Amino acid sequence: MAAKILLIALLALASSHALASDPSPLQDFCVADMDSKVRVNGFVCKDPTVVKAEDFFSTGLDKAGDTGKKLGSNVTAVNVNKIVGLNTLGISMVRIDYAPKGLNAPHTHPRATEILTVIEGQLFVGFVTSNSDNGNRLFTKMLKKGDVFVFPEGLIHFQFNPGHTNTVAIGALSSQNPGTITIANAVFGSKPPISDEVLAKAFQIAEMAAKILLISLLAMASSLAMASDPSPLQDFCVADKASKVRVNGFVCKDPTVVKAEDFFSTGLDKAGDTGKKLGSNVTAVNIAEMAAKILLISLLAMASSLAMASDPSPLQDFCVADKASKVLVNGFVCKDPMQVTAEDFFAMGLDKAGNTENKVGSMVTAVNVNKLAGLNTLGISMVRIDYAPRGLNPPHTHPRATEILTVIEGQLLVGFVTSNTDNGNRLFTKMLKKGDVFVFPEGLIHFQFNPGHTKTVAIGALSSQNPGTITIANAVFGSKPPISDDVLAKAFQVDKKTVDWLQAQFWADNNN
Ligand SMILES: *[C@@H]1O[C@H](CO)[C@@H](O)[C@H](O)[C@H]1NC(C)=O
Ligand SMILES: *[C@@H]1O[C@H](CO)[C@@H](O)[C@H](O)[C@H]1NC(C)=O
């Protein structure tokens, strides 16, 4: 058994040719120095001269995890915390044990694609695509011993053992620290809890009402991204300005003292003085004002963004998407650059309010590569979000992007929930007013709610040309075909009648 697992593990590693979000290594290895007090993205490197084979080694994956708990599954992870040599290498491994009828509940890995093979037993697996892929399609497959299945980065997925015997699977993930967000825990078990009103509305448990048209501002944005920053290796790494340690960027603050203020800045509603030569004044949210240096700079009309994209970096000035081409690549193939004109970098209509006459009372108008072909390869896109009074942009994730958002009109209660390993799904919330800016780290579940009696308008930027959106309630309870009520009843610890009722609720996608 152990030999078999090791063999399969090696095969999985060898065949894992993944599109990692993790930054690429800049040397042969950078073994994590767990004793260092210096905090960086990931870990600082041990002196390479004292590195030994043990640093790349771990044992015990032949041992079954205890599946005695209520879900009947147990994930044994071998990530950078167990193999210090994984630091900067963009991969990790898991063994998963499933009792008969055991479930690995619906979850996402904010920083990784997963590839999994069944070693013993049988496994029913599935994942749900994002809202824009024809509306949360569910892909499922019954796996037997030796079968291999891939769960794309950031998408909600699950595994269920429908048999009468134990199942064992080995998986590999394209991050040294992929993170796990168990949907039920993150949504219903955050500390402090997400407000009942938000959850009731998100899951359509209570009735809704909210309409009214909005108006207002903003022109289009032409974005010029330098998408070469490294990708995050943990939920966030808030800049520690007090530290004297010099690295590329900033060292991280102790995560236990990070608070909502660190993702927050104010003052973007103040007009800059346009009296100088160029007759315009770009107000940047600068480093001094905003401690969350995950991303910076969001502009209103003219946006020049410097984002941490998961998207691959561009290899030329631009590569305008050729929508007419039949060739399929990651993104789109490039138009003949000689045919490219300014129109390719232009879109209009973000001054128009989205129609919020739907059950959640909000509308997201996205300007991504589908609307603006010039965004192809540039790792960024923009949204306008309209909220009716009491309107909600329900809990969702962007599998491929961090989001930075500023309030143009009105007021907004915003929040995000960290992954399971960050001290257990901490909820960060903040009340925003006009001009305030807030950051939602890559892949984490977040929401916005307008608690006021007037409409709200926000403009956001996302670090991907096609960030994707997964609305948790829709993806979990409204997939086509539905996820089995056995799986959901167990995941949410409710009876099947409740699940069937939730699945019967269907509402309009608020993404335009
Ligand atoms: C998984 O199994 C290990 C080893 O048996 C055990 O220590 C751990 O508590 C189990 N975890 C869960 C969540 O049941
Ligand atoms: C931009 O506006 C700020 C605030 O009004 C002002 O301090 C600054 O000098 C202006 N910069 C330029 C280049 O005009």
C-alpha cells in the first residue's frame, strides 16, 4: 500500500504541469526557514549550504486519517508547513480518506488547481463552473481505482464515497499553500457571523424587495497593467511599515493583528487640484494611506493599475483578442497588431446604471476581455456595481482575481471571510462611504450590502482579464444538474427537505 501510494504520488507530481498562481522560483530552491521572524510572501530561505534531503521529505501518507467525524472524510495535507522545501515551488500534496458514505464537503482552493487519483475504493466527484460559464454548470464523474480527475483553480468542488467500503485518494495542488474554504463553514460559521439579513437574502430564505433606478458617472477606463508581481502565497500579506527589513515589496504584519482597516483607505471622493500644467490630477491611494499593499492604486476615470494578477504576464505590448479566430488558447489569440486601433482599448457605458430590479437588488456591469478585446493578456478588468437601497451583492468569489473597489455614491457594508486555516474563517467587515476604498484578497468569499435608504454606486478593478464570479448560493444550490441532496444535506448539516427547498429557489444572476 505505502509503495503504491508513493508511486502514484510520484506520478502525480511528475505529471503535474500546472498553471500555478504561485510565483515562479528564482533559484533552484528556497527552503523555508521556519525559525526566521521575518515575514515575507511565503517564507524566507534557509542558508542553501545547510539544506539537506530531509528538507524535501515527509512521511506518513500511507496512514489513514481518522474519518470518525460527522462528514466521514479526513484530508491529510503535505504543504510547505510539512515539507519546508516546497517553499516557492508552487505545489503540494494531500491524502484523503473517505468512510463509506463519507463526504469531502463543497470547498474551493483559492490559490490552486487540484489533480486527484483514486488509490482504493470509489469516488463520486464534481465541480461547478462560475456564473458566466452558462450559469454554474455541474460536471460530475464516478471514479474508480486508478482514475484521475482535475478540479480547476478556484472552482467549488466536492468528493463523495457512495460505496460500502473505504476510499483513499491522493491529490496534488498547484500551490505550496493552496488554502481551503469550506463553503458551509465560511458562509454560516464565520466569526463573527455574516448578518442574517445578508444570508437570508443571499440564499433567498426571506422575501426581498428593492428596486429604483440609479444614475451617474464615470467614463471608461483604459488600463495598463504590469502584471508581473508575484502571486500571493497566503490569504493576505499586509505591509508592515514598521519593519526595517528590506525585501521586494514589504514584509508582512503578524496576521493575528490584521484588521479590516488594513484593507481600507478613504479620500478618493476629494477632487485633486487641476491647476498645474497638465490640467488634470490623478489621485492615487498611496502607500502611506493604505497599509494593505497587496495591490495598490485605483483610479476613477483614468485607471492605471498595477495588479497582482494570476493571469500570465504579457509577452508583448499588447495582444488584442481576435474573437473571430477558431484557434483556442489560454485567453485569446492576438489580432494582427497592424490592424489594432484605439477602439480596441475602448469601451463605453459605465456611466449607465445597471438595472437593480431583481431579487438581490444589485447589478454588476463588467468590462472584461469579452467587452474590451484589448484587455487580453493584460491581467485586469473593471466593474461598475449598482445597489438599490438594501441591495446586496451576495457572497461570491473571483477564482482568478483580487478586487479593489471604491464607492462613488451612497454607502456600503463590505466583508470577506478568510480561509479555514487562518484561525478559522475570520470575517473582516467595514462600513464604507463615498470615496472609501476596500480590497478583497484573491479567491476569498466576499459580499457588499447597501444598508441605506439611497442608491449606491461602486467601481472596482480586478486583477484578471476574466476574473470569473462564483455566487456561492447559486453555485451550491442552483447548479445544473443539481448537486445531490445527500451531499448538500451533509455539507450544511440540514435535512434533505431543507436542501430541496433551497434548490427550488432560483433567482436572476446579478452579473451583466
Ligand atoms: C484526521 O486524522 C488524523 C489522524 O488520525 C487525526 O489526528 C485528525 O484529528 C483527523 N482530523 C479530522 C478533522 O477528523
Ligand atoms: C494634486 O492635487 C493635490 C491635492 O489638491 C495637490 O496637493 C497636488 O499638488 C496636485 N498635484 C498636481 C501635480 O497638480
